[in-house]
Amino acid sequence: MEFSPSPGNTVGVEWELQLLDPESLDLYDGIMPLMEFFPKAEFVKPEFIQSCVELNSCVAENSTTATQHLAGTLDKLVQRCTELGMGLCGAGTHPSCRRLALITPLPRYKQMLEFGGYLAYTQITFSTHVHVGLGSGDEAMRAMSRLIPVMPALLALSANSPFWRGHNTEYAAYRPRILAAAPTYGLPTRFEDWSAFDEFLAAAKKARMIDTFKDIHWDMRPHPDFGTLEVRVMDAASDLRTLHGLVALTRCLVLRAAQASDEDIAAVFPPDLPYWCEKENRFRASLRGLDAEYIVSPDGSFRWMRDVFEDLLDFCDPIAAEVGETEGLQIARDLLQDKPGYIRQVEAYERDNSARSIVQMLQQLLPGPTG
């Protein structure tokens, strides 16, 4: 499969939001009537489950432009949802919905349902995906392999799904635990170059593991049609400012990982961590978020996640100004000092001992209808 080079290190965002019943504040299967307002929309899309709407940014020169474009689309979406009697919010899971999902009746999703069976009805999750344009498939594979140790950090910063079916799971991000039941989620495999990845695709298709590369749902995957590396590990953000910071940080990390020397990489990323360490770090990030202990050596030595983040941000500094991400990267730094999404949800619950309070808080983080 050919990798179509991106004309510049552009960025694009996919932001999955929850559709809500305005009375019960439960999830609402409203994507089909909503899409009647956006029949040819390039930036508002249905997703696998009918209680999800996906906002796509334009192909942007930086995170600021991408976020501004999303803000304009969001205003239109909020207005249409209001007209249809639906609410809207952003988080990795709904805090109290207990029913199974209703699958969107599109050909690809019908095929996914046939493959996933009952499991497909239970994967009611919402995420943030960031596409970063790269010049070649080899560059994408280099960045992906180098960034595997960083996936827990991005998960920790974005963690925004502590509740599931009315229960405080005591996880910062429970969404990855739900998705772990499916075979193609989790950390990606390392590939030496694009040719090695292409060989894997051919073998996976022959084995009937996948039909297309889109059936691979790793925390990162190349998107050869777009010429991007797509980072998929993050929970859905609840507000535009948080989204901006996550997108800027992700873009800087991908570009630095694609271009940096081996020496620069080794100074920041734990070298040659065995798989058990990488898997454990990802689990700890989902459990404890920014307060996780991050393993940095096969001998079991660890650092605190917040300290790891300081190094990652410093690693991104040299490229931020060059690619127009100074503002966005500063927001990412500020996010470390803010209350993370999972803490805000727990505090909202504790105020009234009610999951409804969480949804109300989440709704307030998005703009209301105008006019």
C-alpha cells in the first residue's frame, strides 16, 4: 500500500462528542436525524454508535487554526442539536448510561458489527484523534516506533473517563479498559520501515484479521491515504482549550520523533523498554492519570508521570516556534497545572452524589446555542 506524502506537516483533528437526551441526560441515539442537517458535510460525521457525532477540523497549518475551525463547526452543531431537542458534551465515557449501543447503519459499521458481535454493542466510548502530516511512510514508521513509550503520557494528560455505567471505576481513564476487549486496540507494533508495515498489512488481510488498515485501532496508526500518523490514544476532550493543548503537544511530539537524532531521542524516551514495561505504563496511566508511576528501566525503576511530562515538553520546545505551536504548547504546559478531566468529573459527582451532576458540568464546558 502506498503512503501519500503530506504537503507539509499539517494537522487534522477528529473529536467525538456525546449526544444527550435533554431530560434524562442519558445518551441519545440522534445521529441519523442530526445528519439530515449536514447531508454533505465535510466536517460533521456519523460514527460507529448512533449516540456519537464526530467533528473534523480542516487540514490546518497548526493546532490554533485547527481548533478555531472546530469552534466554528461546533457552534453550528450546538444550534442544530438544540433545534432537534438534543444535548451535547465531551468525555471518554458517559458516566451513567447502562444500555447497549445502537449501531449506525452504514456499510462499514454493519461489517464491523458482523465481525465484533455482542462486543460491538458494549464499546460506548469517545476519543480525540490527531493526524499529523509526514513526508513518507518510512518517516511515519520511525515516528510511530519512537513514540510508543509516549502513549501512556498522552493518555494520562487526556484522561477523562472515570465513570462507567453509574460507577466510579477509580480509573482516570476507563475507556481503554473497555476497548481492551477487542483484538486490534492497544499499543502498536514496531516496524523498521514502510515496507515492513506493508508486509504486515498483506499478511493481516490474508489471515482475515482485517479488511483494510482502518480495521487497525491501535493507539497510533499510519493513515496512508492522508499521508499522516494518526494518534488515537486520547480520551475525548471536554472543552476547546484542552483540545487545543492536546493537539499542539501531539503534533510537536510526532514531528520531533520523526526528525530528531537517535541521541536526542535516547535522552528523553526510555531506551529499549521491554513490552511488559510499556504495557504496564499504559495501564498505570489509565488507572492513575498524571499521578501514575512511569517505569523507565527494565530493572523496575520509575519516575512520576508529571516529571516525565516536563521532559516531553522540553523535548518539544525546539520545534514549537518553527511549526507555529508556541501558543498551543504553552496551553499543554498549563494543562499540567489545571485540574485534569477525571478529577473534575469526580468532584462534580461528589457535590451531589449524582452522575447527572457530571453531565451537567460537562455540558457547561461547551458553548450554548446562540440567537
